[in-house]
Amino acid sequence: MSRKRIVRRSPFGFRRGRVGLGALLLIAIVWSIAPLIRQKTFTPPPADPGPQMSGGPTLTGRARVIDGDTIELSGTRIRIFGIDAPEKHQFCQDGTGNRYGCGMRALNALEGRIDGQTLVCEKRDTDRYGRSVAVCRQGDADVGAWMVESGWAVAYRRYGGDYAAAEDRARGRRAGIWAGSFENPADWRRNHPR
């Protein structure tokens, strides 16, 4: 009597214990598509967006002056919190009644103080132009307080009175724009739309 040999097959149709052509083909397919699967499911980290104002929120970098109350640190525009400086094209009158470019003088004063220097800025808000509004320091010195105390910016009381006392001291000494007469920068912007 002949005995029938019973061959057990795996669920894939292969004989158990042997690696058949089908198994090799399956391994080759998985091996070849594995990089594609990894590529679709692996999300690389986002590119470094540069300095961010998050967490602290602080930004540190070398300052580049844009105007009397706006700077740029590492490509980020920052409006100095709590101050309003004359606009670049704004004119004022000195103590003798002569007209001068007080906006450019404010820019030059800030530039002379901080341009190229390392600042640390703490974000407080974002303005309607998308700029970060921040308190900036050069070492221990508050840049906004210095601008107001020097008389090249007014305290922006609409957003707080942080620098009101500095403005009073500048006015008392007749420093900067207080030496003569000037139109408040906010009023000047309203009267001279771009």
C-alpha cells in the first residue's frame, strides 16, 4: 500500500520549510517599496525659520535701525514698545524757529546708540503691520526709555504710561524735539497719509 505524502502549505501557498520563488518575489517587492513607504510616512522637521519670539518671548541679535522707533534684528522687524518717534520725513522747529528734519535726527540718534549692537527684545504684542512690538535692551539699558529721555521720541501713552516720567524729564530739560515745537508723530501720520 502506498502512502500519500501530506504536504502542508502556508497561507501564501508556499510549502513550509522551503523558501520558494513566490517568497523571494514578495521579499523583493517589500524591499523595493520600503523606501517609498518611509518617504510618505516620515515627515522631516520643518526648515529652521530663523529667530523666533516664542516661549520667553525674546529675540536676540544685532540691531539695524529702520527709523526712530523701528529696528530689525536678524531679519525680524520690531516696533519699540511704548514710544513714538517723529517719522523719517517729519519736520519740526528748533528753539529759534528754524525748521529741521526731526524724523531723521531721531533715526540718527537711535542709529548712533544701537546700530550694529546686540540687543535683547521681549515681545509684548504684534502691530497692525505684522511687526513685533517689544521692549528692547542694550545690556541693562532700555532703548525705548533712552529715546524718550533723550527727547527723540514721545511716550506712546495710548498703549501705557511706561515712559511718561522719562518724557517729563526730557521736556523739562528741553531735550531733542522738546527744544522747539513739533507735531505729535501720531497726528503727523494722520495729517500726512502715505
